[in-house]
Amino acid sequence: MENKIKEINRLIEEFKIENKEALEKFRIQFLGSKNILKDLFSEIKNVAAEKRKEVGQSINALKSKAQNKFDDFMSDIDEKDNEIDSIDLSLPGDNVLLGSRHPLSIVNEEFIEVFEKIGFTVSEGPEVEDDWHNFTGLNLPEEHPARDMQDTFFIEKNPDWLLRTHTSSVQMRVMEAQELPIRTITPGRVYRNEAISARAHCFFHQVEGLYIDKNVSFADLKQTLLYFAQQYFGKNTKIRLRPSYFPFTEPSAEMDVSCTLCNQKGCKVCKNTGWLEIGGCGMVDPNVLKNANIDPEEYSGFAFGFGIDRIAMLKYEINDLRLFSENDVRFIDQFKASW
Ligand code: PHE
């Protein structure tokens, strides 16, 4: 008998109640109408008379133990049920942190969208470039004074390697590799050894464009740039081309767009001129075509290049170029795509 009591005591203690089903099994086994304690009570009559009282007390103790364990778990489960009942479904949900796009990526993609509509493809190339594609092939042979215009980072390991100073290097690669006609834009990061300040950085971003076919003229260039400016800055935008110099284009021009911030009334951003300078352009120099094995007697083309950091600064009224590369999410989180 004593052994039985010990055994049942162990069963009660070790019974794991993890859920409602287990609790019900526990109740049936130890507290239900056919529980095993009842068998013990019915066996008391077989116990020696002087021990009956003690045995009876032990069985009663088992009964209370089982009842207490049951009550404890019951109240636990009740509490949990109450918790579930008290959830307020009208409360707003937790904020899910969503990523946002970098302002330069937004501008980059918007440029691509505008040019894709008129049949331009997108070409990419390496940021570590060789001298031929960044300079010599583009009519900038060694010792050419215009190389100084682009303070270059060279790679120590190989004097022929450098960090590209413009994405015209990709245009050179496309001209060498692709069949004509070519209509492509080349977005990407470029590097120049400039002191870092609010208005200059040692790297920035360009979208350049190239169009080569038979009978491409300066009028085509002008119309393409006007189309771009009106698509991107608004349909009343005007453009202005000022004569300039680039070794890879002849003739060459700087491109301005009418100031979208003050409608040419004059403001701080356009320094009261009514115009914003956004890039360079020109007709591809015949020497460059020859370098890419394209016959300049048969083909002609135009090229242009915009710096998109400046345009993103104008668009979003950002006053410090360094913010673009500091990776502060409080800054980056603010931008939405649309002009
Ligand atoms: N590559 C020039 C620059 O980085 C821009 C440009 C491109 C000018 C194409 C003319 C034609 O400054």
C-alpha cells in the first residue's frame, strides 16, 4: 500500500501539464469519477487497523496535492484566456520599418526612364578603367593639357589603370563592341581627386548618353536634350547651349536649363541668372570614331553628360553633397520618387 501511495505521489508530481488537453487528462486520472485515488480508498479495508488512520491521511494528502496542482494550472490558463480576450483589435499595428531608395538612385532611375522612352539602352562598365577607354581613345592622348581638367586617381599597381573620371569610358567600350547604330546611356559613379566639401566630393555620379548613326546632326542633339529637359523638369522648361570645349566632341557645348525653382525670375539657386548648368555635350569628334573603328565619313553622332548629384541637390533642396555618402538613415528615409 505504501508503495502504491508513493508511486501515485510521483505520478502527480511528474505529470506535465502543458496545455488544456493535458490538464483534462490529469483531471480524469486523479480527480475524475473513476480516479486512481478512489481505488486506494477502497483498499483501506485491507490495511491493518492501527495503520488505517495514517494511510487514510496520506491518501487525502494526495488528493489535495492533485487538486492544488489542477487549480494552479487552471488559473494559469484562465489568465491566458483573459489576456487573449483583452486584445484591442482597433489599436493600430506595430510600425514595420520599410526601406527607402537613395535620392541618387531615384534620380538615376528617372533619367533612365526618360531616355528609354526614346529608344536608349543602358550600358555599364568598370569603375577601375584603363587609360585607353578613359583618356587616349577619347582623343585625350598623354600630355594633353585637358587631362588636368579631371584630377585623376591612378592605381599604383599598374600605371595604365585609374578610377574612371567620367562614364564616357563606357561609351568608348560600347563603340568598340556594339554594332551600329548605337543609342545608349551610361549611368555610374566616377572619381576625381577633389577636396571634399559641401559642393565637391572625390566621387560623384553621371548619366552620359551616346547616339551614333548615319546623318546624326547637332539639331538631333538639341532636340534630344530639349525633350529630356521638358520630360524631367517640366514641359515649359527651356534649354540653352553655350559653346565650350571637350576633347572628345567637336563642336562642344555646356547645357543649361531654365531655373525650375524661380521660373527664371532669379533666385539664390540660379544665382539670379535664371539658368542652371547641368552638363556638357557635343558632336562626337571624328578622331574618337576612328579610334573605335567607326568610319567618320559614313557615321556621325552626339554625346552628352550630366552630373546627377547636382540635379538631386536641386530637386530635393539638399545643401551638402556629403550627405549622399554618409549613410544616415534619417537623411535617406526622407525621399520619395516624383519631382
Ligand atoms: N565627359 C564629360 C565630363 O565628364 C561630359 C561630356 C560628355 C561632355 C559627353 C561632352 C560630351 O565632364
